Amino acid sequence: MPQTLLIPLDLNQESVFESIFAAAKRIAGSEETHAILLTVIPEIAVGVLPFVGYDEMNNLGRVAHRLLESVAEEWLGDSMTWQAEVRIGPVARTIVRRADHFNADMIIMASHNPVYWDVLLGSTAAQVVRHSDRSVLIVRQHASTGPNPAADDVSRDALSF
């Protein structure tokens, strides 16, 4: 039976695509896999601002859909079947609900190193993990600054006393 992977993407963060799609291909392995690439446009109250109307939102959705298709062609090609979907709504909740809708076996998404406001407010990835009953693979994005020397300061070897 084919597996289904939901891959939510922020189209403004191309730097995560390589690691996200490498993880998706590892998970897929040689199994028949269908990937659903999802981007969620945060909900904007149409009509609240005079320059955000229905036509602009529809155009934004069409552009996002074309971008998702081009990302899928570039990064997935023929390695698995895929489809692109663009939704408007609260980002984390939409991801969880679309995973349920598609009966996804796993959600694969990126998360950057957390900062203090993520702990207080909750990042999108944290909210998805907290609220989804699906398996969620968080692909961390680390800065390439080399080893952190401060990491050695938090513990000691228990056998060196």
C-alpha cells in the first residue's frame, strides 16, 4: 500500500528545501509514495485593508500553486507521485487538518533553531507536533558555524571524578 507524505513548505524559505526533500526521499525509500506539497497563506481578512481584495488573494494563490509545482518538479521529479495544494487559513491548524484530510502517514516539515519567543508563543512546527495525531518529522535547520564550544560547558563526564 502506498504511503502518503504531507510536506508543508514556506515558499519564502528556499534554504530548507534540500534538507526537507532529502528527508522525504529517505522516508520514501523504495516504497511507493505520494507526496502532497502544501503551502498555507496566512489568513488575511479580505476587505480590511483597501488593497487586499479577492482578486489579489486569488492571484496570490495561483502564483503560489505554480511555485509549488515548480519546486516539486525540481526536487521530486519522478522519484514519487506528488500534488501541490495551496490553502488560506491559520497555518498550523491547516497543516494538521490537511494531514487528516489526506490520511497522511507522516508530516515532514522544517523548523529553525528555536528562539525565546518560540518557547512562549509556540512555533508552527511545535503547534503541529502538539496537535497532530500523525507522525511528524521535524527537519532541523542548523547554522553552519561549526561545533558549539559552549555545549561542553553543560555537562561533565561522570567517570572522570
